[in-house]
Amino acid sequence: MPTYSFLSLLREGFTGHKGWTPAWRFPDPKPAYDAVIIGGGGHGLATAYYLAKLHGMRNIAVIEKGWIGGGNAGRNTTIIRSNYLEDASAAIYEHALKLWEGLGRELNYNIMMSHRGVMNLAHDEGEARVLKRRTEANRLNGIDTEWLDAKQVKEFCPPINISAGSRFPVLGATLQRRGGVNRHDAVVWGYARAADVMGVDIIQNCEVTGIKVEAGVVTGISTSRGDIRTPKVASVAAGHTSIIANMVGVRLPIQSHPLQAWVSEPVKPLIPCVVMSNAVHAYVSQSDKGELVMGAGIDPHNSYTQRGGLDTIEHSLAALIELFPMFSRLRLLRQWGGIVDTCPDASPIITKTKVKGFYINAGWGTGGWKATPGSGHAFADLVARDEPNAIAAPFSVERFSSGALVAEHGAAAVAH
Amino acid sequence: MLLITCPHCGTRDQSEFTYGGEAHISRPANSETMTDAQWAEFVFMRNNPKGVWAERWMHASGCRKWFNAVRDTSTDRFLAVYKIGEPRPNVTAAGLATPSGEPVIGSGNDAAKVMR
């Protein structure tokens, strides 16, 4: 694999950019693999990468029904943070954030990671109390969250409206300075390239149509490009997880909803950080292209249509314009929806199942992107060893029977 | 935005309604003898089909009555609405060609086109 560097860019620049080669292969599926990952999004490719790199499983495949990164990996607002309340969540999201910090270098791929800081606003006393509590919980877990009062919020993010007469007065905010945004396509492509080099087959335009189970043990899958024998099937199918789990009769508490996001026309740099608000279901950052990237809470109804209602967008935009009056004259360029797999406790499911060899990583709901490396790392460990590690263990599907839920509706920051 | 026909008031915008999730889940009669797994099934586990499913809505900005609907989650098309207490109507939609119902090329959701 040619290493990407300033020198390689310079060399190609002088030779007409004719020397670049495809970053990954387009192989046909082999008759058998040691493991098959269903879903070529960020989490699926990260799982493949860590399986190959850390567990030596290189005869594996990622099966993707469309193109890699074309689902929720390409539809999220790329916000990275780890300021979750519970110890179990703090562990996995902070694990992910630590991996993000070195990921570009590790993958030799510029993921445009920008640690510009994430603010979560408080608009009333109750919310301020909850966010202060979360700040302290974060600090006990070694996470760099701090509390800002309204004046400090204004200093950190000058365009914000903190006037007392505002419809959504800003009482303060939590700030995680290591939080930020990155480039979702680059993460997908970086993981794909690095996994491919180690021998992982990334098979696109290939839909899984069935999973073969004999005597409670996985033996293979059927796909639109033929049957594949494998002792391990790892589902990382996000919004379509229930459909995959149904193939082997595994029941899940997941409900699939549309989640919408949109971008404005590109403008000069005007917002230096990520601003999120639970109360008004809105979050905004500015991409390197200059577009404001904004998102809403989920549409309330179950759906797989990847589109939602205009009223959901209007609700968030009305609040954003109150918070940032200067946004009111911006035009929107485009909006889209993705199908998110929400869980009752707003935490993911990383689990073995009653079917031996069938593993599920799902339920990330509205906040999966930030966890991509940590999720793949922990899930690869589970798939390789057939036992969850300390980070994955609290996220077993058994928690819905035991009652040990990991309730994160506050920190999830987007209404479920 | 969905247009929803309340069986009491007629067709209105979705913004007038509150969603209630899966319909026809009744509290088990033998709750004192149920296992934790059975409780989990009642409290948390839900169907989540891509296709026809029955759901509850409440006309919050209108008559404030709950009612049920059958909708195709792959197209968002409503197939039936009916009052609480009435049995689920036997309606079907054209099935999906594959589990995802999406075209081989592209992951954009073209389920509606595939079915047409």
C-alpha cells in the first residue's frame, strides 16, 4: 500500500496525479470466511479493522448492501464527545475518543479530526443542575468536562444570544474541549483501506438475505451474490438490525426511526465550536467547507424511509434562530434522513445471542458516530473471543431482563 | 410530514398527533408468576418490521383520543385507521423484494420505487 504523505502528494502533483491506485479492492465473495460482518458503515469497518489488526483474523469479509459509508456513516453530523453520565458509557465513549485522537495517524488517512470543543447548553434551572451533575460525574471518570456560566459561553462562542429575554435563555453550558467533529467519509475510507491491506474482503452491493443456523450454531449466510460459509456472523446493521436479527429469531428492544439533518449554504467561519441543546433538540457546527451542519431529534414514528417530517426540522430551526439570530438569513442547501436504531435506555447493545456465533452491535440510536472506533474495538474483541470485555459487558442485551439498564437519555442529547 | 386520518376528526397534519408505538400489546394477566425474561419481553421487546405494522396515535391537538393505525414502514403509507377496541383490519401491502427492499446499487432508500 502506498503511504499517503505530503511527499506523495507533491510527487503526484508533478506527475499529473496518474499514480494513485484504488484505496481498497472490489473482491468477489469467497465460499467461506472465518467471520462475516454485516454492514459496511463506520462501526462495521472498524470492527473488521480491529479483528484483523488485534486478533489476527484476516480471512474475514464485510458485506454491505449498498456502498460503504452510504448509510448512517454518511448521514450523521460527525460530533465527537465522551461526556456521558454513567460509568459504563463514559468507559466506551472515552475509549473511542482516545482512539479518535490518534486515528488519522494510525490509519495514515486524514480524518480531519478537529477538537474544537462541544458545548451542551442549559436553558433552565433543572437542566443546569443535571448538566452540573454530569460535569462532576465526567470528572470522576477522568473526562475533561467543565461548567461555563452564560458569560463564559458567550466568550467561547461569540455568535450565541445569551440575552435574558431570549425564548431559550442560556444559563450556562458544559464544555468538553477535546470534543469536536471530523470527516465521516474519510473515517470510513481510512478504515476500509487499512482493513483491506490486511486481507479483509470488503464486498459492496451485496445484500444478506438469510443466515443459516444448524442446531443453534451459525454455519453461514445467503447473500444476493451467493452463499458464504462462516462460523461467525457479526451484525452491525444500524437501522436495519431488527431485520437481520429476525432472520435468526433474536428479539431486540430496538425501534427504527428517521433522524434528520441538514446544511446551510457555505459561509465564512462564524461558529468556532459545536453547540448542542437538549431542550430544543438542536445541534450545530460548521464544516470546513463553511456549511453549517445542523440536526434534529428523531421523528416520532417508526419508519425505514430515510425521510422525516418538515415540522421536526422547523422545531429545531426555530430554536437555533433564537440562539443564533444571525442564522435567520441563511438558506438551507439540503436535508436528509437516516434510520437510527433506538434503544429504550438510549445506550447501545453489544452482545452475544442465543444463537452461537451470531453477534450484534446495534442500538446506537442518535449518537453512534462518536463511538465508532471504541465500538469496533470492543465488538471485535467480543467476536474474536466469544466473551465480552469489560467495556462491552454492560451493554449485553441481557440488561433488559436483569434491569441493569445504562440510562443515558440526558447525555444522548437528542430526543429518543 | 405524514397526513394522518383520525377516525373521529378526519385528516390532519402529523404535528397534531402524538405517537404511541406498537399497538395491541396488553399487560399480561399472570404478572405475579412471570420470569424476568417474560417481563423484558412485555416491557422492552418490540417488533420493528420493515413493512406492515400496527401502531397507536393520539390526536393531541384535536379530540385527544387514542386510536390505532396500520402503516407500511417501508413507504410510510397508511393502510388503515381504526378505533381503540376494534380488531386489527386484515390489510396487506406489496412485500419487499429482498429483506431490505432496496436496490442492489445504492443505499439510498428507494423502497417505494422497487415496489412500484
